[in-house]
Amino acid sequence: MAKLTLLFDLDGTLTDTDHLHLGAYDTLLGEIGRSLSLHDYRTRVMGAPNDAIMEYLFPEHPHDARNALVARKEELVRASMGVLQPTAGLDRVLAWAERHGVPCGVVTNAPRANAEMMLAGLGLSERFGVLVIGDELPHGKPHPLPYLTGLDRLGGVAGQAVAFEDSLSGIRAAAAAGIHTFGIRTALSDAALLGAGAAAVIDDFTDAALWALLEARLS
């Protein structure tokens, strides 16, 4: 029987960095007299691929100009990163996975430089078997390919996997891959997370419902 596999989004799931991204977008938009509301960030931007985000935020800009804006935005995020705090219970779930031989991976639409910097800042660079970057694949989230790629690289199967996500884009990707997905209440309502395809909603990795499912899947 295939082994249990755990797949984690990064931004907003392993650590809360939404304020860094929103701040970076506001800096870029402010230069042309616009801003980004928290609602639009959470529903239209958070977790989406950079190409789609820039097309939405800067529709009047040509492709090359959008690429330059992506690079600037990510530089702003890295420059403001500072000390990162892991989501409550993260170390516990990773220690449990290591103890039971459960493979773990990160699946993110963040650029590799950002993802590696965040994992290093959290002290987690060596804790995950794979790091899947959506922009390095033909399709990022909300397409299921990043999660299917993570499963393939870890030798897992969707029916024995659990994913953790905080964005609509990410939940849609994991659910479309056939993975039982926990929505994390970092920014969105339960209704929004469940509506996107989450099987259940939790505050963090200490939730009793999560641990009951993990123990059941392991047995």
C-alpha cells in the first residue's frame, strides 16, 4: 500500500508572509497612483502565479514590463522578510512525519529564491524531500500539476496524501489533484476555503481533527 505523503504550501501555510507581499504590491501600484485592497489581494492575488497576478494588476503594461515588475516585487519581499515565525504546530507535525517515515514536500508558486530564503529562515531547508516551484513547470497553481509533480517526486499517490493550503488557488490545485486538503485560516473564511475545495478547515497544525486524520491514515 502506498505510504502517507504530506504536501505543504509555503506562504501563509508554513509561515504568515501575506503582509510582505501586500506591501510589495502596494509599493509598485503606488508608483502609478493605484492600490490593492485586502479583499482583492486575498481573492485575486494570493497564491496565484506571477504571470496571472501581473496581468490582473497591470493590464496596460506589455509582457516585458510585467516581468520586470515581478522581479522588483520579489526583491521587495526578500528585502523586507526579516525574522519568520513558523505556523503553530509545524515542528510537531514535521517531527511526527520524520519519526514515522512519512515523506514531506513543499509545493509553492513562490520563486525559488524566495522559497529557499524562507525555508532557510525557518530552519527547514533540510526537512522536506522536495521543493516544487510552480513557475518552473508548464502550469502553476491553480492547475493540479504542481501537486501531481510533488506526489510523483516523493513516490506518493493522491489517495494517501494530505495537503495544507491557505489560498483559493492552492486549494483548487490540491483538490484537483485528488488530495485531501486542509485549508488554513490565515486570511480567508471557512466558507471561502471550503468553497474552493478544502476537505476541512483548521487554524494551524495543532488542530485535533488534523491529528486524528494523520493517525488514521498511518494505521
